Amino acid sequence: MQTEALVRLLSGIWISVLLLEVNCTQQNPIPEENLLVLTAATNETDGFTRFMRSAKLFNYTVKVLGRGEQWRGGNYKTASGGGQKVRLLKSALEKYEKEDQVILFIDSYDVVFASDPKELLKKFQQTNHRVVFSAESLIWPDRHLEDKYPHVREGKRFISSGGFIGYAPSLKKMVADWDGKDGDSDQLFYTQLYLNPEKREKINITLDNKCRIFQNLHGALDDVVLKFEDGRVRARNVVYDTLPVMVHGNGANKLQLNYLGNYIPKVWTFETGCTECDEDLRSLTALEESEYPLVLIGVFIHQPTPFVTVFFERLLNFKYPKDRLQLFIYNHEPHHERNVKLFLEAHGSEYRAVKVIGPEEELDNAGSRNLGLDLCRQDAECDYYFSVDVEVVLKNADVLKILIEQNRSITAPMISRNGKLWSNFWGALSADGFYARSEDYVDIVQGRRVGVWNVPYISSVYLIKGSVLRTELTDKDLFHSLTLDPDMAFCSNAREQGVFMFVSNRHEFGRILSTENCVTTHLHNDLWQIFENPQDWEERYIHSNYTRIMKDKLIETPCPDVYWFPIFTETGCNHLVEEMEHFGQWSGGSNKDTRIQGGYENVPTIDIHMNQVELEKQWQKFLLEYIAPITEKMYPGYYTKAQFDLAFVVRYKPDEQPLLRPHHDASTFTVNIALNTVGVDYQGGGCRFIRYNCSVQAPRKGWALMHPGRLTHYHEGLPTTAGTRYIAVSFVDP
């Protein structure tokens, strides 16, 4: 009998287990239409827009609570709060009666969906609980409650009020006892409820300990990495090997969410690139120019900077109607007053309005930038404020149109220092708020990842919506700080207000000049920039056809072994002549010359040596970079380091020194560059190679004659009969 009873007992147990397995197996999935997402958002911030975009991608049904209502829920950064959210939720739940109605209540300013409702409901159903809260590893707001928390074998132990999911009737029971104020702590309310064993069991609440549904970033930055799938990106928790359905940048981890949100869920993938870059654009193509947004351009000159004239030339060439542009120019540097004055005298009247702050007003960096913002803020017609530092080289004349059409609160065109990783944005911040390199920084700077990126810091050049200045960035002092420089202070204030800053590398915009070693002691100081800013120096001074010399066979041979090719721009020639005349210490043209070794010049000219104006190092660099490659092509087997014994500018005038008698040059080869134009600036002139009875009588401005020196090319300078002729001569040896 005992044996039969035992058999019946065991059979019953197995049957029960089997039935339980069958019931679990046959449990019907929760229909997606049963899910409703509730969120509290009194303002539509950039974070809210991001949240709604991700929700729309996965077809979540979202109802926003408190829209248009004043926020009275406190400041999470300085104290606990959020009671207003509980009140809004309690009120909203009154209309939901069905037992199978599932409600997800989630923060929206700092949350991104990473997957769809089907996965969310499946994971919720698998918990076998009526309510599931998100969890984290750090306790808040009262660490003294730690001992009251249930222990878990594995996973996060502490509750987070930032997100929870449950059946509507259970959520109603959960918030039924709420009678707090809007400024009271929602976190503390839910914590005390969860820590009450009786209520926890009665409502059937659990925590998402292993982040299968919710991923809170607070205290978990190292736990989360990006997981790139085919055309999709997930956040992967490497501790529990889970793929959360949503990511919450709670606490001080908004920046990490901004980084993840550049990819999740399908913002940027390796297969598609940037999927959202062309969404919500503000197109200007259908507008008449008179209807273009009004832009205030703030130009800032804080230090001696090279190529300021070029900056204003590029500003003038923006492809944007000037009657829709206003200028605010702040110049702290007396050296550049002439640049500003000449630009405004020539073109100031073309703009809608101009305001200038000069060195005499003694306004500091932060104060000038605050003033620029406020000029736009106070003008109801100001649609955008475009801030640009004078060291920014904006080569893309469409930059304003491109940034406006991107339609973001703050957008910066990505620029970097030529050949370096130094740029005008940071991909991440260190714990003390300074620069840190994000994992994607190098790829963005080098253009291997192209898009519009949410970043924590921008500088040098950016566009701000005027509406943002009037509604969110209303503080009139955004740039002053006791510990941060003005740009860092501004970005910190923007982050505090939840205003996103984006940098776009979708187009080539330009670069940033180096302002190191910027001399101000010459007339044309840009001539000295060949080392610090070689690309800008080349664009300013090297002939536009120089790069075509070999490919298009632009080198001419007017006489045997004499080569003639373009080298200097019109500006380069003019600057060199004007620099020498400004220096003014022309030699007397006598044989006695203390400037050269031995003190005797066999064939003297009226000239100024490059070393007299401290240009010899720059000139040697010019010869090495631009003359030596031509030499090595034209004289096969000959290689030069472009060292020169003499380099100088010669002046020929009929009543001073009109010509030069026949002679050999004391060089291996000579470079002779015409610096002005025959028939315009002077008459006559030229060079005759006596041995070959061959002359170049109409040298072209900016073109170089290159010929052997010591042995074969005995030559003379032909008479200048009127005006003044200038040439730059270099005696080059290996």
C-alpha cells in the first residue's frame, strides 16, 4: 500500500510539472496593441525629440503627460524631486481599466529605445511579475536604506524610478497612496514601496536586475558597449550579456547617452551611414532670397592672427544674401584694426547692419561673446546667430545654408588643423570637465564616419537658433566661469539646459589656422607663415597653375637650359615688393657690400637681401618645397637641398640702376622671379643669355626663370627704360 501511494504521489507530481510546462509553453504573447508608453514632459527639449524619434522608429504608441504644464518637480541635479511625475501618472491611469493593458512609464529627456514593442513585451512577460522596475548598482536618494533591500544572487540590487512597466491595474494600486507634493521625491516613494515586503508581494513587483529591459547608465558606464548588427545598433551589457530594450542616461551620464544615441537604434550604421541626417530639414531652396532667415554673424578677433584679410574675403563670398546678414565684429587686437577698417569701408554698406567693438572698449573675451549672443536674443527678427573666430578658414561658401538646413539647436561645421587631429569639437569629457577622446573621435575627424554628431563641446565656429537663445539659453552671462575658459563655460551651460550641440562632417568646411608664432612686426606678416600654416600660405602666394606644371606641361624653354614656369600669385608678388619698399633699406649698388662674405660684390645691384627682413628661413623653405621639385625634373640627376648663398629683391629704375652688365651668377642654378608687369609697371627690362643670343624680354609677373649659374649661362639684365622693375633672385647651391 505504501508503495502504491508513493507511486500515485510521484505520478501526480510529474503530471503537475508537465501541466505547468504545457501552460507555460502555451502562454499567449501579449498583443502589441495592449502596450501604451506614458512619459512626463512639460517641454519639448532636444532629448525629448530624440526619444520620440526612436519611439516612432519602432512604432511605439506614446502619450505625453504634462505637456505645456509648468515643471514643479524640482531639480534633480541639486536635490531629489519628481513627484509631479507620480501625480501625472496617477491621474492618467484612471481611465485604464483592462486587466491586460500594459503601461510603460519612462523618462523621455534622457532615454532612447533600442528595440521594438514585441521584444519589450516578451521580456516583460518572461519575468512573471505584474510590475518590473529598472535597476541600478548605486543606491539613491537615501543610502541608509541599503540594508533593507532584498539581496540578489546576481545583478543590480537597487530600484530606479526612471522606468518601469506593468499591468495598468497593478500600477494603479502602486500609486494609489500617493498624496505627495510635486517637488517630493518619486524615487523615494517607489523605493519605500518596494522595500515594504507586503506591498511588494501584493502588487508583485520585481527589478530588472540584469538589464534585459532597462539599461541605466548611472554607475554602469563600463558595462555598456555598442553592438553593431546588420543595419542596426544595440547597447550590449557586457556584464550580463544582455541587450536592453531601452537605454537611460540617468544621473550625470547624459553625455554617455548622447554618445550612444549617435548610433542607437539606427542613427548611424556601417551599412547605411547617417540615417537621420536628412530628416526634419529646413530647406531654403523654395524661398526667395528676401525670405531667407536673418542671421547675425559674430566675428571674434582675440589675438594676432595670420590671413585676416583672407578671412574677410571669404566672409564676403558667403553664398547668402547680404541684406539678410548682420555683422557684429569684436576686435581685441590693435594690429588688426586696419584689416577691419578696410573691409568695412569697402563692403560694410552691403550688409543689413554692422556693429563693431574695438580694442579701446576693453571688453574681455567672455563679455564680447555674451554681447554677441544678446544682440540676437534681443532682436525678435534674429533667426540665427553664427559665431566664428577669425582663425577659422571657412572655404565652403555654402556653410550658412548647410547649417541652417540641418535644423538643429546648435550646429558646428567640423574643422580641424591641417594634418592634425586637433579639431573644434570634443567627443567626450573627462571627470573634471576637460577633453577626453571618444572611441569614434578619430574616425569622425578623418571622415571615416560621416554624419551629424551630438557632442559635449564645440568651439571656434557654430550656428545657434535665435529661438533657443530666447527660450532656453536665456542667461545673459553664458561665457564667464571661475574655472573654465569661455568656450567651455558656454558648452557647460548648454549641457545644463539640455540643449544639444552637434558637429557636422557631412561636407568639407575648412580648417583652423595656427596662431602660434604669428609675427606682427612686418607690413605683410602672412609672408612669414609658410611653416605654421603651409596650406594657407600656398593658397595665398603660390600660383594656381603651379600644380599643373608637369601634368599640363606648363614649363616653357625660351632659351637652352632655361626654364620658365608660374610660381607666385599676383598677391605674392605685390606683398613681396611692398614689404621691401616698406623696409626701405635698399643697397647703394656699389661693389663694397658688407652684407656678404668678403664685403665685395663683383656685379652689384640695388637690392634688399631676404635676411635683412628676417625672411631667409621662410625663403629657403619656399625654394625647397616649390623650386627644388622643378629643378630635379628639369635637370635629371641633379638633387638640391635648396641652400642659397644669396636671395634678394632687385629694383631697376632708369634714373637709379636701369640694367646689369654681362656676368655669371655665383650659383649652381639661379631662380629669377618677375614681381611686376612689363608694359604696366615699367618699360623695357628682361634678360639676355649672351652665349645663346637669346632673350626673355617680356617676363610674366609671378613666373620664374630658372637657369644654370656659374659656367654656361653668361647673361645680362636689359635696360629698364621707364617705371620700376622688381625681381626676386636666388643663387642656389646644393
